Amino acid sequence: MRRVVVAWLALLAVVVASPLQSQNGAADLQPALDSLISRLAAADSFSGAVMFVPPKGRAYERSTGLANRETGSAINIDTKIQIASTTKLFTNIAIRQLEQAGKLSLSDTVGKFLPEYHNATVRSKVTVEQLLKHRSGVGSFWNQRFLATLPDIRSVNDYIALFQDDSLLFEPGTGEAYSNGGYVILGAIIERVSGKSYHDYLREHVFGPAGMTETMPYDRRSLRSNAAIGYTFQPLARPMTGDRRLAGPGGQRPGYAPRAGTTPDAALEARTRQPNASIQPGLSGPAGDHYSTVGDFVKLARAILDRKLLDSARTTALLGDRYARGVDFRANGGGPGTNAEFSIFPPGDIMVVLSNYDPPAATTVARFIRSRLLPVGAQN
């Protein structure tokens, strides 16, 4: 185990120390990336799939690790892997489609669509745009009620019932805090405005037009074929404060706090990966944890860039200021047994890294790729 820890730390140092380069650094990216993934896999620090597609030239794809440790089945490039909060990108696209169709405005308040929502401040003051940008003050649903009713959570309304009576973290619009609950509310608005279930809407208006045939909700009642089990070191039996499950920006998670007097190596040796199934809801929702594949995310990137999902103005709004400045558009997430990273780089490079390990498994690989493609200082 000591050798594994030392190897992992050495690899982390390589990633951090890699000089930030301009897009001219893409020429030698693929052999360097292949070497990095091989070393991470040998240290059991990465399990998953990677795809990098430049505007011209040969695409890179690589899969490694086990989808199911009990059966020994390997992850392949088409394996479905949970994507944590990267699911929020689908919710974001759906909201902008409904705005484009004239069915809502980003300045509309929650109460216009959900007059039955319990919190009066949310009804009267929180706007759709604030929900999209995590400026609503709405918190999370990861609490004792969530853990106690996991198998029975099968609808957007089931998620809302977990937090709609909670007080806000701050007055709407006056701060910013990552909000899983906010994206659940957006899912409820999608359902109310479209007249379809959240999952039906995505299938018909996002996945279908983009050609994403392998992207779907996690469902406890229906085990997906060629799907990876998530494996985690993280504690599974207690809620965490804030919005730390189903991911936050960058997939960062708090580390472990070993017992006093425990050496780092001894703490690591005491840890074993376990399946994350016990903390999965009955059905994933608008805030996170759908299944997808690296290939489907490449299709999504192309659909976004080709304006198949949104018109030009709303595509520009979705891609945001970073992309407009020549930096990558990104969506990501992480939680117990899942870490996902997705980037679209101007002028069209596409990166997808999906892992069935805890963060920073995918994030480590993604940072290496970004360090080779982005200008100095633009990786974060």
C-alpha cells in the first residue's frame, strides 16, 4: 500500500507541475495522456473511460478498470457510468429550450409555476435565473429524510418534499452557494411548463436530438446493461453538510480525517472501496446521477456547437463567458463512486472523463488535459 500511495503522490505532483501551455501543446497530448492513465490505473487511482476529440486529427479513447468487481467485468469505452452533477447540464439546456419557446422567462419567479411550493420567499423572490446560477439561497436535499427514504424517491416531487420547508441560506440574489435543491426546482418547472415528466422531456428534447442513446436515469428497479458500479472510500451512512453529494464545481470533496495518532499510510490501508448502491435514490433526478458514456457526451458537445439544441443566442449564453474568452466550457461533478469531467475548448476540442471512483479520479485526468490546452493561468 505504501508503494501505491507514493506512486499516487508522485503522479499528482506531475499533474500539478505540468507547465500550462497554449493550444500548441495539443500535439503531444495523446501519448502523454496515455502514459498518465496507465500509471494512474496501475496505482488504482483511476477507473473509467476517457475520450478526447480534436477538431482535426485522430481522436483518443481509453478505458480501464472494472465495471463490476464481483464478476470481474471490465469497463469499456461504451460503459455507462454515473455522472453526478453533470446531469445539471441537461436541466440547464431544457430550461433554455423552454425559454426559447416562449414558455418561460429567466426573470420569472418560482411561484408563477409552482404556487404550491411551501417556502413563501422562494415562491415570491427566487427567479429561474437565480436557480440556474446557484444564487437562489436554496440548499440541498441530502439529509436524514433523504437517507431514510432512498428507495422510494422516484419523482421530482419526491425530491422537493425533502427540502421545501427549509429556510434559505441567504436572501435570493445576494450570494452564491452550490444548490442541488435549486436544480430540483428547475426540474419541477420543466415538468409544469412542458406537461411532461422530467425524464420524458430530456429523452425527447435533449437526448433524442443529440443522438445520445446511452444516457438515462439511474433506476434501482431496472439495472442497466453495460453499466459500471460506483466504488467509494467515502462514508455512506451519514448526511453531509452543504451541497457536497451529487457534486459541486470541480468535483471537489472533503478529505478523510484520520483518528489522532494514525499515520497517513495506516489510514489509507484501513480503507476499502465499497459499492455506492446503498446511497442511491430510487431514480436519479434533475440535480444529478444519471448514467452516460463518453461517446454520448461527445455527441452532446457537437449538438451544442452545431446549434441543434438551442439557437445561437442561447447557445452562447449556455457556453458562457469562459468560452467566449477562449477558455473551455465545462460541466462536472463527483460524489461517492462517481466523478465526471466534460469540456468543450475553442476552437472545438472535446474532452470527456468519466470514472466510477471517488473524486478526484476523473478530475486529475481532466486537469492534465486542460494544462496542455489552455493558456497560462486559465486551467481553473
